Amino acid sequence: MNLQESIRKDLNKLSQLSEEGALVDPFAAMKEEIADWYNNYGRYESAEFGDMCEGYFEYIGDGDSQTAWNKQEWDLYQKNHGLDEDDLYDVDVNDFLEEAPITSKMFDDIQDINQKYLPDMDHEEFISRIQHGAGFEGQEAEVEIE
């Protein structure tokens, strides 16, 4: 089962309502936002590692942001700056992100979800729990879910 299927499976489990009509899981809204993030950015090819979301998980695990860069943005950046494929890891990340709106937005969106719901959780831990399906039991959500 891939990550997207796993997230959808978790969301289906969370659709149960309490007697008052409130969601049982305080992280249901967060999980929905993560699923939306994956659906939005997982459809794009990364410059170095499958789709952009899988590339982002690899980036957080090993520290090379290039694994998450949008392939089309990287190709355009190469063309505009007279670079070739071998230059991928020599490019300044911030310089690239200034010219890469999809990649930049993807990074910002997942970090915003982390900060919105679990601001005290390290981002690497947050991503690891998503990637490996560890869940967020025992954590307290910062955002009150109605």
C-alpha cells in the first residue's frame, strides 16, 4: 500500500462521528490537509526521486532538498542558467527556490501544516510519522477541531 492509500485508509477510519457529531480524532483535519498536500504535489515528478512528495520525504531523511525539486522547474532553471544535470547538487537551494514557485509552495505548505497542528514537534519527526504511518497518538493538537 502506498502512502496516499494509507492516508485515505486512515481518513476512512476517522469518518466515525461521536454522539455530539464532533470528529473523534482531533487530528482528522490535519490528516485531511496532509492528504490534500500529497494529492496536490504527488502528481509532479521530482528532479531526482520519483514524485515530489516522496522526494520531500527523502530530503528530510538525508538532507538533499534537490530530491524534492519539481522536475520541470529544475529543467527550466538549468536552461535559464546554462547548467546541466550534473550541476543539480551545486546549485544554491535558495536561488533555485526563488525561481521555483511549485517547489517553494510545496515546502511551505507541509511546514505550515506541521506548525499549525504540532508546533512543538520537530519537522523531521513530523515527516517521519507521516512517511512511516506512525500516527500522532499521544500528541495534543494545537488547533481546536469543531
